[in-house]
Amino acid sequence: MTSARAHPRTHPKHAHDDAPDTSADFRRIADLPDGQERETLRQDVVRAWMPMAERIAAQFRNRGESSEDLRQVAMVGLVKAVKRYEPDRGSAFESYAVPTVVGEVKRHFRDHMWGLHVPRRVQELRNRVRTAVQELTRSPDDRSPSVKDIARHTGMTEEDVLVGMEALDSFRTLSLDAALRGADDGYALVDTLGATESSYERVVQRESLKPCLRRLPEREREILYLRFFCDETQSRIADRLGISQMHVSRLINRTCAHLGQEVGARAA
């Protein structure tokens, strides 16, 4: 059995120096039954191709994820590629492994790096815009491309370009407790948010109640006026109207329940 670790690090059939020739090992893996020998040979092949996976992981650095985490994700993709590769299909392992590893890294960014759910379409627009910006600014002297420049370069609409630009560098959500830039007094983002104005709801309730109050008998309207607007006690209302305090209490409860039902029915 030929070990992948004994293979040279370069081969004229491959495009990169980190692409060893493991074709014989893959043919051997395909012929072996499941077992320790087959698994050991797979591990040898994985080790031989680890520099390629590390190179791909390095291409995604400076995007908000640690280099070690990217390396681990790339290794997962490499293991999957080695396990799933079928040499009988005729394609070189590198042509199968590279998109497999790249796809694993991109899936990691999509599934784990966004602080909130972002539609797949927005993520794709972001990636297209990001690639276009890199292609249009190949030197430090190049100006930042405009929305029209990116749209013309990619064939995207300006609206889609704007959506993609808004999603750039948006993997992490900003804490509401984060201090605003330039604020020296601890003024945070949460301090800029508005609050629900309770008086608005009170206005709606009063306006909904007005027509219902107008339809009440005069005595019930007077009792409610004295109790809730003049802050009279039930005893004083009873003395004023010449009825018992218990009767006043029953009238208030019955009238309030009726008004609540009527307002609720109107809202429904």
C-alpha cells in the first residue's frame, strides 16, 4: 500500500503546490471494504490535503471569524470531500475538493455568523456586491465604486445593489447598550428609541366612549359624572339623588359593565 504521506508535495497535473497526487490512494480506498485499513488510508489522504484546506480557509480571513475556527470548518469540508470522492467519475480530486471545502466555509458563515435571520437572497446580493467592490478596486488608488458602477459591473439593478450594500459587514447585531460614536456622556443607542405614548390609547378610549355615554339615561350619566369627574363619594351621590348608597354602587357597576361591552362590540 502506498501512503499519501510519501507522495511528493507537487505534481504537474495539479494547479497548486499544496495539491499532492493521491490518485493511487483513492483507487485503493475504492477497492477496500469498510474497515480500519480503509479508514486509515482516508486519514492519510486528509493529512496530505490539509495545506490546501488551510489555504482556502485563509481566503476567508478578516470577515469576523477567527482563523482557527475557519481552519476547523475547512477541515470538515475536506473530510467530507475525501469520503465522498469517486475517482471513477474521471475528475481530479482537487476539482471536487475545492468547491466542497469552499461551500462548507460559506455555509458556516451563512448559518452561524449572522446575528439575526437574513434571507438567502440578501446574503447572495451581499456576496455579489462584495465581490464587485473587490474587482473594481484592485489598487489603493482606485475610488470606491458607486451604486451605478456596481450595477453596471454585475448586471444587478440599483435597488438590489443597495440591498447588498446594506448587508455588508452586518454579521453582528449592535447592542442597544452600545455607546453612540462620539458620545462622551454614556449616551447609548437605546436612548434614541421612542416609547409608546399611553395618552394616545387614552384618547382613543375616550372618543370611543363618548357616543355610548350620550345614549345612557340621564340619571346614570349624572352618577358617572359625579363619581368619576367630580370625585364624589357614593354616599354623597346617594344623598344628592335621594337613593341608597347600595343602589348607587349597583348602578355604577351595571353601567360600567354595559359601557365596556358596548365599546368592545364597536371595536370588534
